[in-house]
Amino acid sequence: MLRTIMLSVGLTAFLSLPAMAGEAADILRASLYEGPLTDGIAKLEPMAKAGDQEAEFGLGMLQLVSGVEHFAQALYRHGTAA
């Protein structure tokens, strides 16, 4: 019982620590909230090619969102409404 309580307290303390995000995360967030997705893709591609895993994730996320956006636009052009 004590072991379970201590594990729960330790896990809660560990999960409440702030996450450390790098430059790629800032670019991703800015692109999703403020600017065109193509600008974010252009900024993240060189970082991803250099081997930055966070930039690779951000690039994949922006490409996915861009694909969904283009798909939704195509549906709208052909008369599909929400």
C-alpha cells in the first residue's frame, strides 16, 4: 500500500514538470497559430535534414495539417458542406 502511494506521488511529481521545447516547437506553434503552413515547412526542412528529431516531428505535423487543409478545400470546391 505504501509502495503504491509513493509511486503515485512520484509519478505525479514527475509528470507535473514543465516540458522543455526547442526552436522547432516554437516554429511549429507559430505556423499553426499565426502564419501560413508553407513558411513553417520551409523553416523546419533544413533543421530536419540536419537530424533534429523535434524538427522532423514538426515537419511531419505541418505536412499532415497541410494535407488535411487541402483535402477539406477540395471537398468544399466540389460542394460538400459540413
